[in-house]
Amino acid sequence: MKLSTKFILFIAIIHSVTIALSFYIFQQNKLLFIASEFFILLSLAVCGSLYLELIRPLQLLTRGVDAIRDRDFNVKFVKTGRYEMDKLIGVYNQMIDQLRTERTAQQEQHFFLEKLIQTAPTGIVVLDFDERIEALNPKALEWTGYSRREQELIGRTLAELRHPLFEAIRGLPSGAAQTLTLPGAQTFKLQKSQFVDRGFPRNFVMIEELTAEILEAEKRSYGKVIRMMAHEVNNSIGAVNSILDTTLQLHTGPPDVAEALRIAIERNEHLNLFMRNFADVIRLPEPRLESVDLHDTLQKVLRLMEHKARAQGTGIDWQLAPAAPVFVRADAALLEQVLINVVKNALEACGNGGTLQIQTSARPLQLTLANNGAPIPKDLEDKLFSPFFSNKPGGQGIGLTLAREILSAHGFLFSLQSGADGWTRFQILFR
């Protein structure tokens, strides 16, 4: 029962009893009965005034509570001139002003943080209380390969997703950090932290790409060594070959000695070429971007390698995108150099027989060069793009290092790994 109903009922009962008693007591004295009735009416009028004085503030509070419940912080009350009512109205209006100010500040801060997260160069993954994905920013979507497909991830657990980044996040304890290198040159730093939401801790993960910094540090370190080695080798080879040439021209002795001199000169030239190959890695020019027909470039590269493929019996399986031509923004000469190195490695992996598969797609704009030759050992996959690493006997590790430098300079994503189906794939994602 409402308080106003209780008050009216109480007043009605009291005055009904009073009227009955006054009639019983003063029924012999009409004058006193009329006077008692007058005071009863006056009491009713006073009670009515008190009712309004007491109930109106409650009604005011009720309307204020309804406005707050509806999150409408623009409802304010005008003062009435009554002390108690005006004091209550003043407190309510001050509270509404404070709530409106705090709500505005909170919304502005929320929009600022949301904009900051969306435009951050760091990937951010927010998890809910059950460790399901609640939100990701564009960078996290890009690095996990779900660009423009955010709805495929929202609400799913980390265990349901097979990307290496999600697998690393799942095994990362809160407050810890980890560095992860993907099958390619991309290296990421993962850091898992917590924030409090409604009194309970929730996790979020920050993903920072370290590829550019690591590659630049590597290039500075090996570039200095290569420049020093090239300078010393070139100076020494030039002087030694000059002496050997003069000796060979003046030699009139046994032919074995002349043959030894020619072999020494040839080996020096090979050493000079060896050092020039190393120096080429640190002297790469900046890419001059233009619109390049990817299919036409592939045809040119395969024409160069056609004789080698035919000689060892390697089949070429073309699976090109139906859209022709497919254009990419790249430096034509540098991209061709990458493809030559990758195709050469694929043909060497195939050996006698085997198949080289060339696949392109327009959406996403991607190139895959696959071969069914000897797979790459799992323990070597994360070392393939290390500077001058090679798992081939006598290999210099120049080809993949050069490919890494060129593709990274273009900003293309790439990877090299062997799948469970026995195919080894070099993938380039153009962007």
C-alpha cells in the first residue's frame, strides 16, 4: 500500500471517529456540537495541507528517480518558494548536473579510447569473463588474417581458432609477455594484461609487431661486417689477381703451373662474386612502385626457368585467378628477382619429377608458389629467413635473405612452410 493511501486512510478513520464521538457527547448541546464540527473541518483542512506538503516531495523524488532510471539527466525542477521543497529540489538539481557532467566525460573518454584502440598501430584483443573474444581492433584482424571479417571471431573461444597468434595467446598467463615468430619474417610481441570490469578481472592482449625493428637491427649488424669484408676481399683479390695475371703471362715453365695459376685466378673471381652477392643484400634500392601485371611477370620468370624444369621433369600446374590481368603495386625488377629465387628453390626441392604449382587470387590479392618436393623440417621453419641461413649443402642463404629484404621493403606479408599434405608453400599477400 502506498504511503499516501495509508495517510489518507489514517486521517479518514481519525476524523470519522471524532465526528461520531462529538455527536454522541454534544448531542444535547447543539452549540458545542456545531463548534466541534467546525474544529473537525479545520483539522481536515490542516491535514489536507500537510498531506500536500508531505506527499509532493515524495512525488518529486519519484519523478526524479524515474528520470534517472531512464538515464535522462536533463530533467530539472523549478523551485516552489517553500523551504523544505526548495532544499530538496536544490539537492536533486545539483545531483543531476553532476551526473550529466560525469556521464558526458565518461562518454567522451569512452569514444576517445575506442578511437585510440581502432587507430592504434598495436593489435588489441579484448576477452570477456569466459575468455571469449569480445572485440578486436583492425591491426589484430589484419595480422590474424581476418581483416573485414570481425564477426567470425566475436564470441568464439581462443581454442576454436587455429592461427598461431591465437594459440600463443591461449597459452599465455595473465601479466606475461612472449615473442613469437611466424613462418616467415614476421615477429610479434604478445603481452597479456588485466582490467577490472564490474568488480571482476578481465583479460586483454596487446600484439606489437617487431619485424621492422628486428630486421633493421640485423641489417645494421651484418651490413657493417659485409662492407668491411667486401672492402678487404676486393682489395686483396685485385692485387693478387694482378700478380697472378702477370706471372701467367710471363710463365714459360711446365703447363701444370700455368693451369694452377688459372685455377687460382678463377677461384679468386668466384670469391669476388661471392662477396658481391652478399653486398647486394645491403645495397638494395628503394622500391619504385608501379602497377605490375603479376601474371605477365610470372610468365617471364617461368620462361627463364623452363629449361631447368623440363630437364628434371618437373611439371608446372597453373592455377591463375580468372581475372586477367591481376595488377599489384610493386617494383617490377625487384619483384621479378624475388620470384626467380623462389622458383629456383622450388625446382631444386622438386628434384627429378615433382610438380610446381602456381596459384594466384584477386581477393585477397595473393600469390602461392607450391611444390611437392622434400618438405622443410619443422625445426628449421623459423630459421629460413634468418640472414644467410641455408639448409642446402654449399648454400649461401642469399636468396631468401634477399627475398625477405625486398618483400619487407614493399610491405608485403609472406610465409614459407610445409603443410601436412606434403606441399611446401611460399605465399605472398600483396597489400
